[in-house]
Amino acid sequence: MSPRSEEFMAGARERIKGSRAVLAAGYPAVALSSAYYAALYAARAALSEEDRYAKTHAGTWNLFRECFLSTGRFDSDVFASARRMQEAREAGDYDARTIPAAQAEVAVADAERFVAAVTAMLDG
């Protein structure tokens, strides 16, 4: 894995750990936001391995879909779960909406699954 991809994956793993910690401390909105960024960083790591880059979050997700889902290299259900986090994160971060702990728990689990799947794809 390239050094840049390693940096992205290290950031993803750090955000997973952080999301678990802040969720346990009672901050579900922060946990969901951190979980989303874990998935985003993992997606960027995978794209970096293909020498592909996007400037925006939406661009990253669209490029990931093009590179890995269209080619059958990545599970579409795992991708869809991670992708759904963006709307919830934006609601919590930009609209100050309350994020229930149960929703944050699902987001953290989805991010963990996404990061693990990207790791397996890159290692395989």
C-alpha cells in the first residue's frame, strides 16, 4: 500500500476508535460524524491505490462506486450502508439535529464494516 493510502487508513482506524470512545461518553452526534469520516478516509485510501482522487465528499463516493462497485470488486450493501451516513452526519453537523445513540451505534458498526472491507480488498 502506498504511503498516502496508509495515512488514509490510519486516519480511518483512528476515527473508528474515537467514534467508539465518544459514543461511550454519550456524544452520539460526534460519534456518527467520526464514523462517517472513517469510512470516507477508507474510501480515499482505496482510490489512492488506483491513483484516483476527488475534491469533494460526493465526488469521492461517486468515484469509489465507479472504480469498485461497477467492477464488482466491492460489496454494494457495505457501500450503501457507509454512503447513507453522509446525510445523517450533515443533519447532525450542519443542522444541529439530535442523533439518537442507537443511530450512532449503527453508523459506527457500518463504518467498521466498511473499513474492514476496504482493508480486505486492498490486502487481497
